[in-house]
Amino acid sequence: MFLLRDQNYRLSSAEEADTAQRLPRGEMTELDSDAEDGVGLVCGFFYFKSGLSSLIIEGLPDWIILRAGDPSLSAARVLFELILEECRQASPSTALLERLSHLMFLYVLRQQVMENHNLGGLVALARHPVFAMLLDQLIECPERPWSLENMAACTGLSRSAFFIKFNELVGQSPGQVLLALRIRHACQLLKNNNTVETVCAAVGYQSISAFSRAFAKLVGMQPGAYRKNHEGR
């Protein structure tokens, strides 16, 4: 199970969630590999860099479950067994556990890409060195006056070749992706209680009315209302 957001959760053998919440919490004890019953837990954490990595993670659901009986995840199951085996060693290798965990998460990501076309486009850009560099710049500097020409210049491609290749990889135009990135950044700034005027300039808009129209089209409400809804959260 991969929990990709900070959220409350409880593990229980109860069939109903309400019943699980009423049961007393149990104490965690050391994993016993020789135990014949009970549930053994091996836990770890992933740390993602800001920018492109966090953008991809945002496209994933709040939690992902890999089921042992799923035949499409047989390779991931083998990796998990290797992780367990390493944990049983007298002196487990941190480096080896990290590599195995990375590999297992790649299987998770591949499964999600197959089910989520939009996420697949971002991953395709991330795997393409030239376009990944451009995407990092769009994320880091959404306020720049990006045009099709200067985006193409960042990749070393002609305007037409860039537009065609970008659409092939993502399934969306560069302008659509830029708009989505700007509105995503605007949402983050508004949640942090920045004024609409400040956010408008921070995401590259010269006109508050133009920014408000673009924001409302993608988010479904005006930026001022969005900011108010997140006050005090």
C-alpha cells in the first residue's frame, strides 16, 4: 500500500470501517519472521523533489494498493519478497533496500500510467531529456512570458517540429500544459493567502480579468472565492 497524501488511516481486521474506528489501538511490536499468524508490517518512506516529481505525484490517487494475486504485478511481488528477505538479514543494506523500493515504485507508476492518459503524457515528457528540462523551467518560472518560439528554443527544435513532438508525447498542446501549470501554481499561492493581484503577476498574467477568466475555466470558481475557501486551513 502506497499512501501518497498526509491523511489519517487505521489498519484493522474489522470488515466495517465504523467497527474498526471503535476498536482500541494496538501497540506495534518487533517483526517476527517465525510467527505463524498475525500481520507483519514493513514500512518505508519516499521523498520526492519539488517540480516535475511532485507534479507527477499530484496526478496519482491518494493511495495505491498492489494486490499479491494480481498477475500483472508478478514482478513487483518478486521485488517485495526481495525487500522482505533483505529486512531479515542481521545487517540490512540501506542502499539495497532503497534501490529495490525505487524499482517497486516504478512498477506502481507504470500501472498508473496505463490507466491515466494525462499522467502518461507527463511521464513521457519526464523521460525525454530535452522536454524534461523545458518542463522543469515551466514549473519553476511560470511568470515568464512563454511563447511557442521560446519554448521551442529551449529544446533546440524548430517551432513546427517542437509543436508536433510535444503533442505526440503529451496529447496536449504546449499552451494547454503551460496554462495548467500556471493555474496549479496559482492555487498553491492562493492557499497560502496571497492576494489575487500578487498571484496574477506571479503566474505571468498582466490582466487580473484575463487571469480570473482562465482560473475560473479550469478550477470552476473565481480566484478570490478559491482563496476565501482555503482561509485558515
